[in-house]
Amino acid sequence: MLTAANDVGATVVGESFHHFSPQGVTGILAIAESHISIHTWPEYGYAAADIFTCGSSFSVTDAARRLAEQLECRDAEFKEIERGLVAQPVTG
């Protein structure tokens, strides 16, 4: 995941991963643009990732495809969800 983030030019500012026994991982990369997270279930051959960005400094599609390549996905599905845009900061 870190390689995918770096490959597309995301600015990684932190990371946290938890490895489950006997298998599986949940992890998050904090990026200046927001976050990239993943949850895996190797026993089912399944992983779910979220790439959230508040800017346009890198391509989310490219990041998703790069991550799928790294995970050697045989059947990747991508879905873009518009989460809204804050037009103006809230003031007191």
C-alpha cells in the first residue's frame, strides 16, 4: 500500500497496521490529501480498500489500480463515491 501511495505521488504522513493471527491485516496510511485504508480477509481471498482524497494532486484511479496490482488481484472492482465538498469553512 505504501508503494502504491508513493508511486502515484501521495504525501504519506503516517501509517498504522495491525496484523491478525493467523492471517489478515487492517491498515491505514495517513496522507496529506486524506487517507488510504485496507482490510483483508485472506481466508476468503478478499480485501477492501478506501482511497479518500480532498485534493487532485494524484489520481485515485491510478492509486486503486496500482494497489490491486500489488495485491495480485484476479478480480478487482472499483467504485467511486462522491462524498461531498465543503464550499466554505464554518466560522464561529
